[in-house]
Amino acid sequence: MSAAKSRKPFAYADREEVDEELPEYLDEEEQEKLIAQLKVQNEARNTKFKWIFLTLPLISAIAFLPSLLSASSIRARLISLLSISSMLCTAYNLFSLPNAKPTRKLMYTHEPPGPLLQYGPYLNGGSSLLIGLSAFMIDDRKMGHDGFRLLCLLPIVVFTITTSAGYTMRSVDIESLEKLKYPYKGA
């Protein structure tokens, strides 16, 4: 019975090496430095991904230029124009997103966003959805070129990707680490 009590739980060798490198406790100053470092890393990463995802709607808008310039029907030109404006609106919405989630304190101290920032994503989502639904009512032969139906699905796909990427970037909340700090004074 004493042999069963003296057994040590299994641990990987790498885990022990990592545990030896990390200090057991961080004092208040080290905690603040670590939180500040994490904030800087998060903002840099968000800015990088924002610029990467910003290129997606801008490059996708170029796909509608040939059908805008050379389509034989007015309907195809209007759908192309609406698609380009939807892509530009998607890019603007992503560009205007703040890097971090606004705290409750900041929400009430700043003035409310304008109507374009407040209702723009909803209008853009609606127009992207209408363009996507119009893809099922299009006859490709009348619209100028093959694949125009698939091209009409591009705004809703790009809107969904960039919106989910924007919310994912903002979901990381470094400010909540401030509440988790523990009072530990260094020697």
C-alpha cells in the first residue's frame, strides 16, 4: 500500500523543462510588463491581419470590372456596380473596425459612431445577400459571360469571411487580464 502512495504522476520531460524556466509568481511590476507586452503583440497581430483581410475585398472587386465595362445588358452592369460597391463597403467596414473591443467605460465617453459605421455592415450584408440571391435568377447567356452566376456569389462569401475575421480579431480581450492580477509584492 505504501508503494502506491509513493508513486509520482507521469509528466513529460519537456513539461519539466518549461516549468523550470518560468518563475512561480510574478510581482505587480512584472505582471504589468507582461500585460503591456501582450497588448502590443495583439495590436500588431490585429493590424497585420486587418491589412491581409483588407486585400480580399479589394482584389475581389477587380473581378467585376470586365463585366461592368463589357456587359451587353444593363442588368449585368447594375449587378456588377452593386457588387463593386459592396466589396468597397466591406473593405471600409473592416478598415474602420477598432483593433480592440471597446470597454464599457470607453463606450459611453466617446460620441456614438456615425450612421455609416452603425448601419453600414447591415446594409452591406443585405446587399451582398441580394446579389447572391440574384445569382439564382440569372441566365448566364444573357449576362455576357459564363460564370457570372458564380461571380455574383463572391460578395456574400467575402462579406462573411471578412466579418468573421473582424469579430475574431476583436474577441481577444487583453483588458480582462487586468482583473486577474494578483497582489504580490517583490522582495
